[in-house]
Amino acid sequence: MKRITFSIIVVSLNAGEKLRKTVESILSQSYSQFEVIVKDGMSTDGSVDRLPADERIRIVCQRDKGIYDAMNQATALAQGDYLLYLNCGDYFYHQKVLEKAGAWIGTDRATSEIYYGDIYNRRVDTRIVSDPCINAFTCYRNVPCHQACFYARELMGRRRYNPKYRVRADYDHFLGCYFEDGVRPVSMHFIIVSYEGGGFSETAENERRSAREHKAITEKYMSRGQLFRFRLLMLLSMAPLRRKIAASRRFSGIYQKVKAAIYQKRG
């Protein structure tokens, strides 16, 4: 079994204590073969100065043009076999995440350039189950969030995030990998990250921008026939109502259990 190395990338700008807590969740991992790259956009709140002293941390302070430009800058410095991007305020779900991911990816049968898992959404106190079988409809409907994805360094060297998408550059990146590069992501079936929720992409303004970017991105990668079928399926399956249920702290757990059962039966 190959010994996999990881680069965990955290971008920040005046993140306060969230930056320190995110980095500490990385340093607490039982698996030792990783580096942490903190790409800071010239914060003025002293958050970078409060990071623990650890030789595994590399701090890069320079200006950027936003979250995805900062992620690209950090990507260029990464040395690990696989990269994962954690937002400030998000944590690894437990101390053995990298150990389990390293064991999975390091096997002889592992051939994908993207491995992903589930997330635990603290805002609704629920495990969010990712579709274990990615296909074109999954790509239209809902792909795994970047915090739950391990990307091969070679893949990120070929394809970077497009900063023109302010909210959905990670979505554009995932679809580009699937439709243009022929990457077939592999599910590892365990929780990767404890997700804070309610972040940058979930403000009212950015939710409207997200919808516009989703339309533009899907039209770039999918045919008219696919888009017609997928939009019809979303309408018939009452997607807006399901989104409200999934976002409800009261009903999200039940919804995710039903979704997980459907995935398991289909699998």
C-alpha cells in the first residue's frame, strides 16, 4: 500500500478564532503525512499570529482577488499527493479522517483523482450524505462540497479554479473534471468534515448569484437535452420543497436518512 501524503489548504481573511480552531483540528490528526498551507489575504485582526507553532504549517500572506484566487495561489505551493481545502470554521470530523483516507486512497485498486465523503452540518445537526454514484444528473443536482473532496495534485495542476465564478468556482471545477477530464470520483462512505454552515455562499445575495452561476455552468458542460430532462426531474421531485426540508434543523435528519436509504438501495 502506498503511503499517501496530503496538503490541507486553508484560506483566510480576518477569520479570528475560526482560523486557529480549523488549523488545530488538522494538527490533531492521527495520520502524520500532511502539511498545512494557510493562505492569508493580509489579515489585520492578528488571527495568523495566534496560530500554533508547528513545522507542518506554512503561512503565505499575500493579497488575492477572492477565495478561489487564494485557493489557486495555495495550490501552486502544495507538495502532497492529494489536496483538500478546508474553510475557516470547518473542522475534520474526527482525528482519524486522514488515516482512513490515506488507507483508502493508498490501496492498489485506487485509481481516481477525486475521492470524497460526507459532511456533518453543524447548523442543522445532521450528516449530509453524498451520492455514492456520481453521474450527469448528480452533477446537475448536487455534487460533494469541496471540503469533503480529496483532489490529486496532478489534477489541480491541470485544472485550477476559475475566479470569474464568485460563488460556484468549485462547482465549475468539479464539472470540468467530470465532463472534460473524464475523472470519475470515488466515494469513501465516511464523514470527512464538520461543516459550519451559513457561510459566504449562503447569504441572500450570493444565493441569487449561485443560481445564476449554476445556470451558466451547467449550460457550459451539458447538452440541451440533458438540461431539459434534469430540470423536469427537479420540478417533478419538488426540489425547492426538499431544499427547505434539508435546511430545517427539525426535519433535516429524517430527510437525510431517507436519502441515504435510497442511495443504498440503488447501489
